[in-house]
Amino acid sequence: MKNGNFDAEKYKQELMKLYSRSSSHDEELPKVQDENTEELPDDTAYAEFAEKDGNGDDEDYNSRYPEPDLSELDTDLGTDSNKDDEPPEYSSEELLGNEMGYILVNVRTGDDSSAVEGAFVKVTAVVDGKRLVLASGATDESGVSPKFSLPVPDLEHSQAPDPEERPYNLFDVSVYAEGFFRARSVDVPVFSGITSVQNFNLIPVPLMMSSDDETVTYYNAEPGFGGGKE
């Protein structure tokens, strides 16, 4: 400033000096971030494997993880080499006998006033420690079930006064009908060629009760055959 006047030329020169200094300072700054990034080692868990895979070292991989030997496995699924060691296959029903006996079921109301149509009848037996369903069916408009054929022992056992084997089989007969309590007849004896008739008088279920709440069970006495085996 000369004589109170602003010296514009001198001010402009001072600004140019300051600008040149700041520009040269920025160019001298080291690139710390780029240099450090390039020198950082790969410390990931897969670094070793990535390096080997990149080099195509398949031989080393195969030595560490060899293919399983399947030559000793029996892949011929169509053969039956252990046939003599396997237990024989049979139907459990065959244990009951080779001949046939029969059961016929009549289902009526408790007072015997009318037949119960559509009642479901099931015949079961315990064979080799398991309960099997051997026959089932529904009653017709007369309350009569189909005539169920059931396996029983040979007839010759029932013709001897003291048979070595029991000449009959025991079956359980169960009856289900909507609106009635369930009913069951236990140990029904059936002989070869003989029809055992079972009569059921179903009891109606009172209001506010379920037919599953109770089952009416009837027990049958076995026929006596001297000292025959059970």
C-alpha cells in the first residue's frame, strides 16, 4: 500500500507464492496407503490351499485324498449268495392251521327289537406274539355279517378223545356301530368245517357320552378235550 493506496500488483505476487508452496507440498506426500496395501501378507485360512491350487498341484491333492477301493464290494444285487443263511419266509396265518372254519355275526339292538345295519365287524387272533386282523366286514340290512373264513387245525384232531394238539383256534370278534357302545367277544372257538355264530346286542350310547368311553366284553369258555395240549 503506497500513500494509502492498495498495491494490487504486490498482493497478486504474494498469492502466487503461497499457491506454489502448497502445490509442491501436496506432490511430496508419500502414498502410504498404496504401499502398505501391496506389502500386506495374505493371512487368510485358505492362503496355503489357494497357492497350491493356483500352481495346479493335482498330484499332491490326490495323494492326500485317494479314491476309495471298491473292488471288494459285492455289487451284484441280483444274486442270492446267502440264501441258505436266511430264515424261511412264511405267512403268520399258516401257523393257525391248513383247514377252514367259519364265524358268522348277528348284530341287533340291546332290546333285540331291530337289526343294526352297517356295523363294522373285525376278527383278530394272536399269532406268534402279534395280533393279526384275519377278517372284517359290515352287517347288511338284517344285521348279519359276511361269513368269515378262518384258518384252523386239521379236522382229525377233533375226532380223537385225547388229541395231541388243540383241535380248534380261538379268535376275538369286535363290533363297532355309530351310536352304540363297542362290543367284543373274546376267545371264540372255531373248529374245522364248523360255523360259529356270534350274537351281539349293542347298547345305545346315552347323550353327552362317547361310544369310545366303554367296550362291553363277553368271554367264552373253551371246550374241554381231556388232557390235550394248549
